Amino acid sequence: MYLRSLELFGFKSFAPKTVLEFHRGVTCVVGPNGCGKSNVLDAIRWVLGEQSAKALRGGEMADVIFSGTDSRSALGMAEVSMNFSECEKELGVDWSEVTITRRVFRDGSSEYLLNRTPCRLKDIHNLFMDTGIGRSAYSIMEQGKIDQILSSRPEDRRAIFEEAAGITRFKSQRKEALRKLEATEANLIRLDDIVKEVNRQIASMQRQAAKARRYQGLLAELRTFETHSARRQWEVIEERREADRNELGGLRARQSELEEEIESGEGELAARRASLAAMEEQLDVARRNATDLRSRISNHENRIIFNKEKETEYEGLISRYQGEMAGARERLHAAEAALREADQELQEINALLASEQGRMEAVQGAAYAVASERAEAERGLQGVVQEMQREEHRVSGLRGQLSSMTQQRDGMEARLSVLGAETEQLREAAGEVGELLAQARTDLEAAQQAADKSASEVNEMEGQLRMAQMTLSTADGELRQVQRVFSEKEGRLEVLKGLLESGEGFSAGTQAVLKGLDNPDFFLPAVQGALAQFIDVEPEYVAAAEAVLGANLQAVVMKDTEAAGHIVKTLRAQKGGRTVLALEELDAAFEHVQNEDLALPEGALCWLIHKIKPLPEAQRLIERLVNFAVVVPDVETALKLFPLRGWTLVTLQGEVLFGDGMLHGGAESGTGAASVLERRNQILNLEAELEGLSAQVQERQRRREEAASELEGCGVRLAQAREEKHASALDLAGLKTQLAQLERQLGETQRKQVSMEGEQAGAQSRFSDAVQRLEGLEEDVNTALGRIGEQQERRQEFQEGMEALRAREAEAQSELGEMKVRVATEKQRHASLLSQRQPMEARLTELGDLIEQRQTDVEGYRGRVAALLAESAEITTSLEGLRGRVGEFEGALNALLSERAAVAAIVEEETVQVRARRSQLSGLVEKRTRLEVHLNQWEMKANIVEEHIRKRYQIEVSEFKKDLYELKVAYRDALKRPRGGASAEAEASSEAPVESDSEGGASVEAEAYEMDWSHIDAMVREIDQRLDAMGPVNMEAIQEYEELEQRQGFLQQQHNDLINAKTELLEVIAKINNTTRQLFAETFAKIKVNFQEMFTELFGGGKADLILTDESDPLESGIEIIAKPPGKQLQSITLLSGGEKTMTAVSLLFSIYMVKPSPFCVLDEMDAPLDESNINRFIKILDRFVAQSQFVVISHNKKTIARADALYGVTMEEHGVSRLVGVKFTRRDESRATTDVVGSGNSESVPSVAEAFGKSPRLHSEDKAEERA
């Protein structure tokens, strides 16, 4: 197998699609620093499954996507593919070529493909397991990995040895087996817990099931006793209710008579009372008229008195108002004189104020001028002082800053040193956490898929369970519906059969004969039954048959004439009614006439005899009774056919025209036996229906059993799915917690790192600023001190000028103060006079208004006095007429009072009579009410009985048919059972139904017990108490107990399977351990020998060895590397130089290749630390293994490049985008090379080719220096 090609698209700096073709031998990748050489190695590691973004020199996996340049936009994905050829043997696949592909997108999602088919990372790992190919296998070697191998712990060096030994696959299988073993043991623990819980439930449910069976037996016994007792109570209540109804009818009739008498008396009494009411109204009118006259007279007298009082009041007011008017006029004249004096004084004060105001303004102007000059000088002085203070404060601040800045500079130097060390520590810690986080995310993704799958299975199982429950519920409903219909039909059939057997519907005489009269042993052997019991009629012809046969349907068929005579005598003697007897012996004497040969009249439907099916015993009798009966569609047809012959013509509705011309109408004969034929037909129909319903019940039961079985299976599967879901949820929760912790740890570390780097950059910037500011502060201090001296001289000049200005200002202010005092005094006098003048004007206005108002009031009161005098004269005239009319009204009122008293006496007498009848009616109503209450009580008792039985047993008491045999059997069993409770076995046995045998000994034994209803009621109470004492009963316990037993068996089977699986896993692990131990030991011994030889060859001597740290456990033991170059006795390989470490790693690598070479090997600048002599040794060893493996070498060394069979140069003609130029060498001679893959121009020698790559248009400074060298 060999690596054929590597395809890159959008990976890091390889923006366009780039293909590297590899051939057998050595392929060298060269190029200046920073052009993207190492991206080739990163691409190989990445496509093989590298999960650490740090190992790929990035912060997150999306960083490997091309991020764009100034001229190119960023891409949305990165893709790398590796193609292998001739890989059937090494990989164990059926393909000659294998391509693995990995993609990553900007959103963080990724894909893996195997031969362009989506797959898992695990599939790729498994494919290359034990081949030496992998992201961390020995097929990829770089400087960092050399240090990792040589400096890591002994236990961490095992990976490359295990890969070489080919036990990686076995260890993976062992790890998977251990994981399954842990899961199996966990399942066993959970299963043991479940089994314990199920066993506990079974123990509990077993007791509950036994209790439920006892409960069912008692409940069935209670049902029998309680229903029959309720039916008996209901019958007793009905008898008493009927007696109460009859008595209530008589009371209601008597009540009606009394109500009619009361109604008549109340009518007459109402007329009397109406007459009395009319008289009362007349009296009221007369009383109101007299009262009205008296009221009017009193009002007139009161009004005259009131008018006199008001007249006196108005005269007093007029006199008072006239006095007030005279006083007001005198005060008005005095106020006008005072106002004139105040106006004259105000004019004199205004003139004086004008003169003084002018003088004061002149003095004030001079004072303001002097004050302005002084204020200007003060502001100048203040400015100078403030400037001095600012400069002094600035100097003080600058000196403080200078001292503080010096201290800060010293502190910043120390802080920068600390920050550098902490930043490096945080960077290393973030890388370690990132690797752990990537692995945790991979594990979480797998666990999430498992949890999603389990959840999906649970949802699916729950859906199936709900469907099964719905199916079972539907099946139960259909079964109950069919069973209910079957029970109803069966009950109806039993009722009809009972009615038919008991003779219900026959006359009293017929029923007495059928029961054997007073001597059943004599009469019953001679009686065969009623004629109606011997025939079957098609349903639509029942009415016709009943109409024709009439009373003959009740005829009793007898075997001999002697018994018939005795029956007639007995009925007459006992007055037991009448009956019809049909004698077989007499029937034989009649001539039998057949009508089959007679033609059916036109318009007739059929012969009635053809629609009747008699039993053999009544065949001749029926033929004689209906032999010539013809069924016609209607009465009109019967009348039309009657003249032709003397036949009996009957319609389907029951109208019959006999041969003697008698026409009977109506559908019933009125004998009471007409329904017997209908009952027989109903019995036949019900029996047919019950056959069909029985088949339906069996079919519904079968469907229900299938649904119940499916439901049970769904429940078991759902429980298993839920257990798996719970286990997945626990694993997922643990991984999520771990991932969250790692993310928080990584985020915290990265935040600290970013913060630390920012703080470091800020501290460096602040340190530079501090140095510059120190220099500027010293200059600022000197400049500020010079300006302070200049300001002190200016302050002295301002202070001398201000002294003269203050003296001039004081003189002007003194003169201005005296002027202000004089002007203020005059202004105060002026204001005082103005304040006195305003009240004077207001007083004048007030006095004028008062005089005018009082004049108006006097004139108004004089008018009111004149009006009162006129009104009093008019009232006096009207008062004399009213006093004369009062006498007339009092005489009429006395006459009406006498007449009303006479009528009132008659009304009182009639009222007494009506009250007496009402008292009698009240007693009757009270008695009737008591009776109705009593009747309602009976009804309530009946309703209570009916409701109790209906609610408890869904049975209507009124329709319930007593089964005395069942009752007697239950009664017998209850008497046999010990009182106070029975054993569980006895109660359980009571569930078994007693088979009824009406002719066997069981019937005789049951009838031997006399029925004691009071004892039955006591047993009902006892059973109720026993049921209550049992407490809550789980009626589902029986089914649940059976289900638990089934589940116990299932769980036991699961437990056995897990035990077997655990044993098998332990055997597999033991076998893997033996195999891996043997393979590792053999491979390690070979590599050890090869390492010693290879080390001696490369170093030209010295000693080297590989030692297991724990030889007793080679599968877990670490590996110590001992390397002592010639002439050195080093205690640790970490003390080797860089070149020595590289040569030691090369020795170890090729020691492994000698045992198990990898199909290809990538060496990233492995030769960088080597000197020229060691380079020659390295190339010599490389040539030894070229025939076994491909080598891809990334190098800057010209000797290594000269050894290449193919050469790829990586350059950046476009900034930020890597480009490949490939050259393949054909070694015809040492001085010629031809271009084969990609490139332009030939190269005469390998060094010149390398130099051609060095002369790329975009050279880095390092490469230019190398080129010059």
C-alpha cells in the first residue's frame, strides 16, 4: 500500500484546490518560512482525525478554513482527501484504492467520508488501526514529537510500540469489551434491584389478589341477597302505596265538596262586603268634605292674623330705614371735604420730589465712575494673583507627578517581568484544556446520538403502547356492548318463557286448570296444555290467527273426557272461572276435510292453515278450527268474496268475517291470550338472535385477548427502552457536566490569558509613556517658576493704584447717602397720602350706595302693606259663608254611620259560617297532607331501594325477576359457613358457581331451607360489614399478580442472559490479554535489539536500551529509553543536545520500521538540528528504508533535498495563498533533471533547483540571506 495523492481545498493557506501526487521513494517539500509548508503536514494529521485545534496551531477547528486575503474572500469550508492504492492486504478491504475525506464548515460542523461515502471518525480509526498510520502514530515525526517521545512519561511512550506490535486493535476491542462488561454489571445491579422490587410486589400483590378473590365471592353473595331482599321490600312498599292511594282518593272527593260550599259562601260574603265597602267610601267622602271645610275656615282665620303681624313688621322697617338714610347723607358731606384736602397736599410733595431726584442722579453718576475704575483695578489684581496661584499649584503638582512617575516606572519594570511568565503559563494551560475539551466533545456527540436513539425508541414504544391501550379499550367496549345486548336479550327470553310457562295472559279458569286445580296429581296427567302453546304462527299472520281462533287459543287440550267433566264441576264448585276444553277423543269423531285441493279465491292472499305450524298433538284440532279460513288484504275484499262461499275471511290487521255473516273488527280479541302467540314468536326470534350474539361475544373475547397480549408485549418493550434511555441519560448528563467543566475551565483560562496579554501590552505602553513624561515634567517645572516671578511684580503695581481709587469712592458714596435719605423721606409722605385717599373714595361710594338701597326698600315695604290690607278684607267675607255649610255635612254623616252598622252585623254572621267550613276543610287537608306525606315516604323508600340497587348493581328492581333457586342455594351456603368470617380457602371456593339442576338432588337440598327474610337482611348487613372491614380492595390485583408473575419469569431470563454475557466477555478479555501480551513482548524484544544496533550505527558507538518499568505487567508498563552517546555518562535523555535527541528519535523510529514499516512516513524538519556529518548518516539510513516505505520530507537542508525523488516547492506569489510547484527527478545521470509534474524550465542540478525556488518574486528576508550565503 502506498500514498498516491493528497487533495486540499480551502485548508489554511491552500485556498484553491491543490493536489500533491506522491510516488514511491522520497518526496521533499521545500519553501521559504511562512509560505505554508507545514500546512501540508497539518492537512495529513487533520484528515487522519486530529481533534486538537492547538496541535494544528489554531484556536478552534474552524480556524483551518481559509480566512481570506486583501484580494480573496474567505471560504465557508475546508476539505482534505488522502488517496491510497494497493491497500487490500494492509487494510483488509475489498478495494484496491481507498480515499478518506474530512470537511469542516464555518458553523463548526464536520463530515468524514470513506470513498466518498459518509462515515464516522471511528470507522477511519478502525481502518488504519495497527498499520502505523494515524494522527499520533509513528508514521508522522516532527520536532515537537521528538521532544514529546523523549521527554514524556514512560507510560506515555507505549502508543508507538503498541502500534508497531499490532495490538492497538486488540486494545480497542478490550476497551470495548470492558465497557460492555461495566454496562453488563451495571445492568445486573439494576436488574437485581428490579427483581427484588418485583418479588416484593409479587408478595404484596399475592395477598391483594387473594383478598380480591374473597371480595368477589362476598360481593356475588351480597348481590344475590340484596337484590332479592330489595325486590321483596319493593313489593311490600307497592302494596302499601296502593292502599294509601285508595284512601287518598276518598279524602280528595270530600275536599272537593267542602271547597264548593266554601266557594258559594264566600261569594255571598264578598257581595255583602262590597256593599259595606261602598258605604265606607261614602262615609270617607263625607268625612273628607267636613274636614276640608273646617280646614279652610282655620286657614282663613290664621291668614288674617298673619297679615296683621306682617303689616306691623313692615311699618317698623320703613321707619328704621328712613333714619339710616339721614345719617348717611351727613357722613357723605364730611368725606368729600377730607378728600379735597388730601389732593392739595399730594401736589406739593410731587414738586419737591422732582427737584431732589435730579440732584441725586448727578451725584450717583460720579460715584459709579469712581467705583468702575476701582473694580477694574481689583479684577486686574485678582487675575495676577490667580495666575500666580495656578503656577504655584502647577509646580507643586508637577513635582508630585515627577515623584509618582518615578515610582511607577520602577513598579512597571517589575510587573512586566511577572506578566511575561504568567502569560506563558496560561498559554500552556489553555492548550492542555483544549485537547481535553475536544475529546470530551467527541464523547458527548456519541453519547448524545445514543441518548437520542434511546429517546426515539421510547417515544416509539410509548406510541405503540397507546395504540395497544386504545385497541384494548375499544375491544373491551365492544365486548361489554355485545355482552350487555346478550344479557338484555337473554333476560327478555327468560321473562317470556316464564310468562308462557306460568300461563300469564290466560283467563283465571284456564290458569287454574293448567295448575291442576285442587288436585294436581289427578288433573295434571290429563292436561296437555293450552292450545296457544301448541302452535307457531308467522309474525305477520299473528293478528289474523288470533282473530280467527279467538277464545279457542285459551282452550285446554285434554287427553280423556272423564277428567274434563271433573274439571267443569270443580270450576263451578270453586267459582274459579270458565274455560274451554279440547278433547282428543271427541276430535277423532269429526270428519277431517282437506282444503289443499281447493282453489284459492281471486284476490285472497293465502290459506291461514298454511301459515300456522301446530305441534302433532294439536294438528287435527287446528286444521278443524282454521281449515277454511282465507287471508285477504282488507275488509272490502272479504265482503266481496263472502257471497261466493261460506268461508271465514280474515285480514292481516285482524278483521274477520265468519261464515255465519258475523263481522268482527279490531286487532285484539280481548281474551287476554292474544299476546301468547306474539310471545312465542318473540321467543323464537330471541333464540335466533342469541345464537348470533353468542358468536359475536366469542369473537370480541378473542379480539380482546389479542389486544391484551399485544399491550403486555408493548409494556415489556417500553420498560426495556426506558431503562436504556435512563442509562443513556445518566451517561449523557455525566459527559455534559464534564464538558461544561472543561469549557468553563478553558474559557476561564483563555480569559485570563487574554487579560494577561492585554495587561502586559498596556503595562509596556504605560512604561514608555512614563519615561517620556518624566522628561517633560522637569522642563514644565522650570518654565512655571519663571512665570511666577513676573506675576509678583505686576501684583505690586496694581495694589498701589487701588489705594487712591478707594479714597475717591468713599467721598462720593457719603454725599450720595445723604441725598438718598432726603428723597426717601419725601417718597414715604407721598405714599402715606396716597394710601389715605383710596379709603376716602371707597367710603364715598359706599355711602351713596347705602342711601339708594334704603330708598328702594322703603318703597317696596309700603307696597306690601297695602296688599296685605286688601287680602285680609277678602278673606273675612269668604269665612262667613264656610261656617254656614259645616252643619249640613255633619247631618248626612250620622245617617251613613247607622246604615253601615246594620250591614256589618250581617257580614259578621256569614263570616262565622265560612270559617267553620274552612276549619273543617283545614282538618281534611291536614289529614290528606299527612297521607300524601306518608305516600311520598313510601315512594322515597321505593326510590331509595331502586336507586341503591340501580347504583350498586345496574338493575331495575321493578323489572328484576326473582330466582328462588339461586337465592335458596346462596342462603344454604351462607347458613353452612361459620359466622364471624370464614377461611380464605372457604371464601375463595364460594366464587365457584353452583350448577343448577332443576331435576337433581341440588334442587331438593336447596328447597329444604326455609326462607327467613329478617335473617337474610342480617346476613346482608354482616356481609357489608365484612366488606367494609376488608378495607380498600384492589380489584385489578388478580390481573396485576398474573402480569407480575410473567414479568418475574421474563426478568429471570434476562438475568440469566446477562450472567452468560458477563462470562463470555470475561473470556474474551482474557483471550485478548494473552494475545496482546504475547504480541507486545515479541515486538518489544525485536525493537529493543534494533534500537541498540541503530543507535550504535548512527552515533558511531555509545550505548542505548529500552527497559520496561514493570516487567510483571507488560500490558500497562511504561518504557524507559536509555541513550548514552560515546564518551558520555548522562543520567537522563533530557540532557541530550538537540541533534542528539533527533538522532536518538531517528534510531527509535527506524528500529520500529525494521519490525513493522508504515506504508508512508512524514518527517517535518527532522534534519534541522543535525550537522553535516549527521545529515549524511540520516540520509544513509533513509536510503535503507526507501524500498519499504514512502517518505515525505519537509526540509530546508540542501543535502536532504538533493536526495529527493520528487520535489514540491511551496511559494506565495499571491499574498496569503500558498501555491505548489512540483518537480520529479529521473536519475539517468547525476547532472540532469527533467520537470514532470508542475513547473516551468529545467534544472541542471538539484541545488540550482532549490535556488530557483529561493528566487521567487515574494522572498522573505531569511531566504534572501540564505540565498546570498
